[in-house]
Amino acid sequence: MAGDLIRGIMTSRTERNSSGSGVVYLDANATEPLRPQAREALLEAADLTGNPSSVHRAGRKARALLEQARNTVARYLDVAPLNCIFTSGGTEANVLAMRGLGQGRRFLIGRTEHDAVRKGAPEDAQVVWLDVDANGQVQLDKLEQALAQDETPAFVCLMLANNETGVLHPIDDVVLLCRKYGAHLHVDAVQTAGRLPLSVEQSGIDSLACSGHKMGGPKGAGALLLRGPAPARVLPIFEGGGQEQGRRGGTPPLPAIAGLAAALGAALEQPRDLAPLRNSIEQVAVAAGAKVFGADVPRLNNTTSLALPGKRAQAQLMRLDLDGICVSAGSACSSGKVAFSHVLKAMGAGDLAGQALRVSLPWNVTEQDVARFIESYTRMAQSPAAIGLVDSVV
Ligand code: PLP
């Protein structure tokens, strides 16, 4: 059946690709293409002049739109509207949780967390790193040991889905352990919000971070969501004018926030099962000699992490880029260079941590896009050409 699917994909040549530009964009976990609903909401909000904090009618109109967006996000993610705090994105939402709620606690942080979280604890905080297994899931016995080890209340940071592999932690078990030891559980749901239905209230998660541009919204807005009916106290990172109930100073970026709310609604109302396309890529990649990371455990259905032994990730990335295909390798540094993957290293991947590509399918991916990727990847994998020396994991 998968063979038929692949043949079908390879022959559907007339379809336009997702970007409509000849570029095949398969890097959704870096940022999703803007959804039309988000674009419309963004433009509408950009035309509003008022500052939501102003008391005059222009301000009140902007405030109404801000609160409408807050209600939408709160409804979809199931929190009290007053416990939805808008931020500039996922990084700020994570750091606000860690610094604003974690004061005086010791931090237990997963080794495969995004740098936003790995570097997000207050400067003087004690940090214990939580190991993962070969599939990238947190080792629950190690988590329990770390929770039991010290009486100082813990602040546990574990992401829902990993940005490189798509692997999901067993979050229900994590919630039970955190409850047992009175720990606060903060979850980075930047890659999950909009892709899987989530209820903060029912999940038992204490705080959750999400980001607009990872759902098909504009860049520049995110949200921190807190469980419980009463507005939670959060120490602001910057106090400014006391916006967001004194928890996040600064004029809210209304166009980006309106776009975030519209994107979240569109993503959850029109879910798309990308697993068949992702699986067809993996089938071809494995036949070409690739290893798939985290294949044995629950993962996001749009994400795959594929290593080609002996072929440097950066060289693979550049080869595909020459064919007009955009994917990622490891974590992209701000310099634009590719670093080896700390995620795969934590999973015990050894040298393969420097030889893996992340393919993440966007909400509007087409079969034609996948066919183009498969063609190019197979050529690259089979090529004996010097694709570079093997990188060593340091
Ligand atoms: N957390 C995860 C898991 C991510 O993948 C990212 C971005 O790649 C972030 C946090 C940071 O989000 P933002 O780019 O909105 O600051």
C-alpha cells in the first residue's frame, strides 16, 4: 500500500507545490507558512490604530480585539482567559514561566529541551538534567529519583513534542510523578499547540508555552497558559506599563496576537493527518540507508529525523538546498551554521548526531512536494560523491 502511495506521489506532477514558487518547504518546525485565516486577522488588526491600554474609543476597540483573541486561545487550550498571558513568542513564554513562577525552586530540565528552556532558568538556580532513553523519552525512574532527592520544591521542564524528532514524552506519567512530589510542571508545547488537541485544565500541566508562528500565525506573538480559575501571580521579566495584569509589560503586538488566535483555530478545526506522507518519506529513506530516530514511540505526524551514516548534516542540507528543498539539520545557530544535535546526542546517537536531517511537513504540504523531496534525497543518499568528512560529536 505504501508502495502504491509512493508511485502515486511520484506521478502527480501537475500539482503546485506548497510555496507555489518552485521551492519545496519542509521545515515547518522552524516556522509554519502563514495560514490565510491568520493573514486576514493580522491585516485587520494592523489597520486598528488604538493602543489596547488607551481609554478612548480607539483604544477600547483595540482592547476588544485583544480580549477576543485571548478568549479564543483560552477556549481552544482550555484555560481561564485571565490565565492566558501574551508574549513575543515561544522563547519568552518559556522564560517567563521559568523566571516568573520558578523562583526559589530547583529546576529539573530534560536534556532534549529547546535552548529557550535549557538556558531559561534564573541565573542562581540549581539545575538537574533529566536523561532520556534511546527514543528520546524521559526516563521516568530518573525523574522520580530527582524529584525524591531533595525537599526543595521542584520546577520540572519537559516539552510535549521534541522539535527535532517529534517524539512525545509520556506526559500523563510525568504529571502523576509531579503531583506526587508537589512539583510544578512546565511544558513547552511550542511544537504541539495547534497540531494536537490540548486541554491545560484537564492535563494536570501547571504552565504551558506556545508560539504563533509554529501554528501558521505571524512571527512575534506567543502565549503562556496557566492552569487554575484565579489569575495566577507571575513575576514579570519586565514590568513596564503593567500590561497583562502586571505579568508582562509592553504594548501587546495586536496584529501578531490576532493572527496567532486565528491560526490556532484554523489548525485545530482543520486538522490534517500528515502521517502517510511522512511515512512514505521514511520508507524511501530507510531503503536508501537512513536511520529514523524515535520511530518506535508516539511522535508528531509531520516530523521525521533521518540520519545518513557518514554524510555530514550540513553537506546534506546544502545538497538538498541546491535542488530547492528546505529542511533543517540539528539546531540552526543564530549564525546560520549547523551545530550537531544535542537532542540526538542525548539519545545516544554518537556520530549520527552530526549526520541527521529534520524533515517537518507544513500544514499545506502537497504530494508533489514530497515527491520532489524523495527524488532529491534518494539521489543524494546514493551519490558516492564526497559529501564531506564524518563529523565527530564533541
Ligand atoms: N520551543 C521549541 C520546542 C521550539 O521548537 C522553539 C523554536 O524553534 C522555541 C521553543 C522558541 O520559539 P520562538 O521561536 O517562538 O521563540
